[in-house]
Amino acid sequence: MRVINLTIDRRPVSVEPGTTILEAARQNGIRIPTLCYLKEINQIGACRMCLVEVEGARGLQTACTVPCTEGMVVTTNSRKVREARKLVLELLLSDHNIECPTCLRASNCELQQLSQELGVGQVTLHGERHHARIDDASGAITVDGSKCVLCQRCIAVCRSVQGVSAISLTQRGFNATVNPFFEVSLNDAACALCGQCTVVCPTGALTEHDDTEAVWQALLDPEIHVVVQTAPAIRVSIGEPFGLPSGAISTGQMVAGLRRLGFDQVFDTVFAADLTIMEEATELVQRLQRGGPLPLVTSCSPGWVKYAEHFFPDMLENLSSCKSPQQMFGAVAKTYYAEKAGVDPAKMVVVSIMPCTAKKYEANRPEMNASGYKDVDYVLTTRELARMFRQAGIDLPSLPEEEFDNPLGIGTGAGTIFGTTGGVMEAALRTAAAWLEPDSPSPKIEFTEVRGVPFQVREATVSVNGISLNVAVANGLAAAGWVMEQVSSGAKNYHFVEIMGCPGGCIGGGGQPIPAKGPAALEEVRRARIESLYTIDERMTIRRSHENPAVQQLYAEYLGKPGSERAHHLLHTHYHARVPAGILRR
């Protein structure tokens, strides 16, 4: 293969054609600072931090946009380059709300890190500053325009990765800002609230809505019975803020930490994931037997549900009526568990630990109150839980391993893999196969053909008891949009579709820990988390949702059978169009 030979900082370098100076430097262990760069997603040179000298070129060049050429001579750390970068950084800081001690990104802010690396100890430039625009109306994502550096990463991820394009750069020059169209609140925009923008934002301009203080108040109130549920993806990510490697399985230590925070009961959302499969597999079998409406599309991802309400309102009948595991858990906790424990649900607070910002929005949907009370009172992201552990002086890695409480703490391998793309599909197929093949001594357990990453859309035909099921798994909202367009146009004939709103599924949710190495490490981190979830599944004694003894007990004592009137009242919901059909259709 033909290569390009050039020199970077007096070192000979060889790269493939089309490689930018920035990537060439990185491949050879030379770090060039960036704020706006996301490989193959945002290569626009907006921040100007990656300026370098190129021999023969007029002025400094942005390393992220300039491709390497034969014989090119590049200097990345000259006096001229350092002075230019420092000036650019000082200009950014001169218009930045510098409240580092109280900022949620204080310990992991790329702007702060660059200031230290470039030796900017004080802001010497002064002038006009942007008006601080705070938008917290969604209850899921907080926007603080006073901390925005106009890197446009959020715009690029929303457009190119998620296919939503809810935000854009408005106006020009000094007046430029990042906003939804018509500068409305995110709460009023066609935004999925998935939070992927918060993961790539280099500063504190985009963060999760912080509910930690409200949870502390509940925990410190002796009159309140506070229970907590933890999503499958949390156990393989909560260790990262405490120095553990990506994907470290920290289930036992997490449970111990939650007890030390003061929660009265520590339960597992995996229990509710198994419950979801009981209802969803029943719904799938019924639709197959009755002829539709097909395909059945999963509804566990609240970001996907909101996206569908905005962009595919005429196809909402295809979505499963099942609530997400989070909401099912809340409904069961405030009815079944409350009765068994002798707790007044009016004095019960249900807290969820989720990898997702959209879960905050979901918990506040007005229809999520089947028990007569709000199903879930507060949702904390993984990042918020890590902050609460630190506030309480809890060192997660040093804690002993403890078990979840019963009865809502028993889960299976099927419920565990809900946290990754393809996991919901595989869990449902495990149970559907067992139900549709009652005489089989060993129904199929592992459906590797539907495991979604790294594919954007994974399609397969699965044979169950002689029935061929056409299935699809969509990885992220851009993929979801493509799948639904195919279904809408009649180009594809699926029976069952799983859609995860975030890349990689819940393990890549918008509330997960932000890698210390920045967005460049996201793919590696997500893969490690996924591998750990499948490892947990393989180690489980029970790997099919319908074999969960606690779920069987729930049906025997309270719900009757999957799809019963009581089950439908507590565990199912409805969705509604958020715009007139077709107006925002891609």
C-alpha cells in the first residue's frame, strides 16, 4: 500500500493517504491538544487549539483538518505555536464562567486540563461576555451557555451519530450560540434527551440535571422508606470514576456502597428486566398469533420512545405497550412490595440509578403513576451516584461485596444483558423459544446473531419451533430512524425490532462516566462494558427471564399471569404523538 512520508517534530513519519496531521501525530505518540475534534464526526477546526506550523504554509494550520502530504514538515510545539494556542485559550477563558470549584465537570474538564497543560494561571484578557443562558426545564439535561466554548461537538453527535439534529449553531461571530431551533428550551424541542451531547461536551455547558440533593433529603428523613434500584449497566461502569478499569464488575461493592448511603432496601432493575420480558414475550407471541400489528418494537429506551413520538407518530402502535424495567419496578415496589413489607406507599421514595439522562424525563411522564403514586421519584445517573459516594466518603473499590435484597433483587442473565444493544432481543428470544418449544429438552439460550455492536443495524432470521422470525436490532437513534423508514415504506418485513437509543445500548448511555482520556476512548470503554455484561450472563445459574423465581412468585401472589388485567394496569402504558404526523419526518 502506498504511504505518505513526512516529518513531525524532526521525526520521520509514514501514514496512509488521507490521514490528517492530527491523526498522524497521535499514531506516533505526539499529542496535539484539541477541544472540538471528534474523529470522523467533528473535524472542523473550530477551537483552533490544534494549530501547528507547516513548512511553506502561510500562517499556522489546524492539524485536524489538514491532510498529510509527501515531504511535509510539521512542527507541533514551537514558540509561535505555543503562544498562539495560549492566546486562543485565554480568549476562551475570558468569556467563560469560571466557577470550577462548584462545576460538575471540575475533576474532568478538558478546558481546565488544557489551562494547566499550557500554563495559563490567570485570565488577563477582559471584555464583553456572553449572557448566561440556563435551560433546566427538561429535568433531564441542564444547559449552561456561559460555559460553552462553541466546539460544536454536541451538534455533530446529535446530527451524525443520533440522527436527531435537535440543536444547531445560531447567529454568527461573537453572537453565535448553540441552541435548539428557534432558541426554544430542550424541553420544547424535538430532542430525545438521550444525553449523548453531555458525554462529548468538553466543559460543564451540558450536564445531567442534578438530583443528588433531593435524594439526600429523602435519605436523611426518618419518616421516609427509601428503596433503590440499579440498572444492569451500572455494575460495569460505577468503578471507573474510582480508578477501576473500564468494564470492571463492581456489583457487590456497589450494593455495599448504596447501603452505606442509607437506602433501606437495595434492589436490582434486572428483576424488572425479567418482568419486562414476561410481558413483552407474551405480547410478541400474541401479535404473532393474531397477526399484528407487526413488527413489535421494544419500548425500554425512553430516548427512543420520545424520538418515535416526534418523528414516527403514525407508527406508535408498533411500540410495545410494556413500560421500561425502571417504571415496572416502581409500580411493583409501590404496590406488591409495599404490601409485603407493610410500608405506606405514600411514605415510600423509589430512586433509580440509571446510565441514562432520558430516564429522568421518563420518570416524570404524567402517565407513569399506575400505583396511584409516581412510579419512580428520582433518577440518578452513574455520574451522580459516584458523586454521592464521594460526598459520603465511600471508597468503592475498598468495600466488601454484598448481595441485593429480596424479593426484588433476584435477576437472571437475560435481564443483565438488557444493558447492551441486542440484549433485550436476545432475552425475549430465550423466553419465546422456551415457550414455543415446550417439548425441547434444551431450548436455545445464546442468540449471538442479534448481538448488535459494532453494527448500526443487525438483521437476522431466527427459527423458533419452525417459525421464521425476521428480527432487527438498531444501535442508536440514527439507526432507529433508518429501520423505521424501512418498515414504513414496506421495504423491510420484520416481526420483532429492538431499538436502543444510545450507541452500544445502556452501557453507552448519556449518564455514564466520561472517560478520563476523553471522547476518543469511548469506543474502547463501551466494548469493555459490553464484554463484562456478557461475562456476568455466562456466570449466572439462571439465564432465562421466565425462570426467575421471584418473578414467578410475583405472578403467583399478585399479578396472576403475564398480560392479565392487573399486569396490564401496572406494567403497561401508552404513548402519544408530539407533533402532527409528518411535519418533522426525516
